[in-house]
Amino acid sequence: MHFMWKLLVVLFGLAIGIQAEMRKPVTETCLYCICEALNGCNATAVCVNGACGIFRITWDQWVDCGRLTIPGDSPLSDDAFTNCANDPICAADTLQSYMAKFGQDCNDDDQEDCYDYGAIHYMGPWNCKEDRPFYYESTFTRCVRNAVQQEEERQKSN
Ligand SMILES: *[C@@H]1O[C@H](CO)[C@@H](O)[C@H](O)[C@H]1NC(C)=O
């Protein structure tokens, strides 16, 4: 009995450890292109129709990701959501955790990548196959293509 109890404690600790090591599927470039398409990566603290910060994180997204907070905030405090969404690091971690949870192949090209994350963030995981507004989609796609091209040129010149 005593042994079982210890085993349980160890397994529980392991589970927490695994959870704490967050998967980060979204590249820096992809994060940049998402905010570029949303608002030109304007980091001024602001909420537009309930979506806040550089990545226009919504309350639902934030809750789905386990209410990440800036250091010193309680997840249950009134300001925790806006403080996190308006903090580029907390907001980026929220987006990472959102894609770790809801990432999928939206455009049927047999891979899960930045194009899918851009769609999932704007449309939500259940509507990510649907068309995005023209401005968002064209800005985002151009940004990702440019980044890929720049990366290729950089590798050629090395
Ligand atoms: C950033 O957003 C704020 C608030 O909406 C706005 O006042 C400011 O002009 C914007 N800055 C740029 C560089 O667009």
C-alpha cells in the first residue's frame, strides 16, 4: 500500500513536469506574420472587440490555454487576461499553447504549418478551412512567402 502511494506521487509529479514543458509549434517568423497581418505588429496595449494585444488574443483562447499570466498575476484576477494578452511574451506563449492544442492541417496539404496556424488563429480551430478576410490573408501569405524566400537566399549565400 505504501509503495503504491509513492508510485502515484511520482507519476503525478511526472505528469505535471510534462505539462510544464510546453510544446511550441509556432516559429518566430510565423508569430511575426500573424501580428503583421492583424495590426502591423503594433504592440500598443489595446483591445479591439474583446481581442487584445499584438496577437489580438480573445478571452476564450486565453481560457482554453489554461489562463497563462504575466509574473505575479493570479489567473483569477480581473486584469489577468488583458495583462497577458497585452504582454508580447505571455501572448506568444498563449498562441503557442493554443496551436499545441488545436493545431491541424487546415489547407489539406498534408502538413501542419504556419499557413494553418494563421487560419486557426483568425477563424478558430473549427472553421479554419473557411476563407479569411482578404486583407488578413493576403498580408499574412505575403509575409510567410517573403520569410521563406529570405531564408532560402540566406542559406544560398552561406
Ligand atoms: C498603434 O496602435 C495605437 C492604438 O490603436 C495607435 O494609436 C498607434 O497610432 C498605432 N501605431 C502605429 C505605428 O500604427
